[in-house]
Amino acid sequence: MANDYTIVTQYETVEFLGGTQTRPVIAVGVRTNVHGVYFEFRLPKADYNSANVQNDANGFTIIYELLFTIPGVVDVEWTQEPTVSGQLADHVVVYVQSTSGNSSVSIDFPYSQFTQDFISARVALAVEQMDAAEAGTALSVTHVPVYGIDYGLPAGQRATSEPGQGVITIH
């Protein structure tokens, strides 16, 4: 519903279709009202109308807000990243923390992998790995999902097995 999001911006741009083909689109920037996640989506200029904008804004809002129901998810970010061919592709970055809250990690998903089930599985694995690292135990991982980019612990941090220490920042 419109109460769940705020439309922040709308602007004309072009979308790359392949080869030398592009099409005119309207980019719509939206912020979810519950968690403040900003994201953009594009509509072909010919399909741009109030009903389509509201339907897409509402649909993406629901999808983004549902990510916060996954245990361990503390934040979500929409971004665009360059492809090998130099084009921009939509991604969602999910920020996750361990059960104790002492460790965190971000996991980057292209929109082609933007499904609740897939992201849930990757988040659960990340939480399991961080919890094991904090406990000083090795986790035998034989079920790592193939897709997605996992950047591991933030730079300059490592896990410790010392009681009450969690993650240590190395300077």
C-alpha cells in the first residue's frame, strides 16, 4: 500500500537492451517506510502511469521488507554494479550479524538471485559460520550455495575464541 513506501524521485533515462539497442524508461526511486530501504526500478516510458508506478513500488517494497524477517538480517541495500561488459546491473546487499551480534558480514546478490528462499539459505549459512568462528570452532561446509558473493568478515576483523571477546578489530 502507498502507506508502506514513499516515492522519492522519478527521472527519464535509457535502459540498455543489448547490442546497440536501448529504450527510453522512467526510473522511479522509492524508500520503504518501515526500514528506510531506498531502491529504484524502471518502467518503459510507454508503460509509465500512476497505476504501474504504484503496483511496482508496492511489490518491491513487500519483497525488500520481507528480507528483514530472515533471522540475522540487520539491513538491506539496493545498488547497481557494473557487469563484465560495463553495463549496470541491479543488486541487493544484505547485511547480516551473528547470533551474538559481535560479528557481521554483507552478502551481495544480483537481482537474478533475488528470491527469499535463496537469500534465506545464504544468510543462515553466514550466521552459522560467524557463530562457529566466534566459538573458535571449525565449520565443515559442504553445502555452500554456488551463487552470490560473500565478502566474509569486514576488513581488519577476525574471530577469537576468548570468552566475551567476539570479534577483534585489528589496527
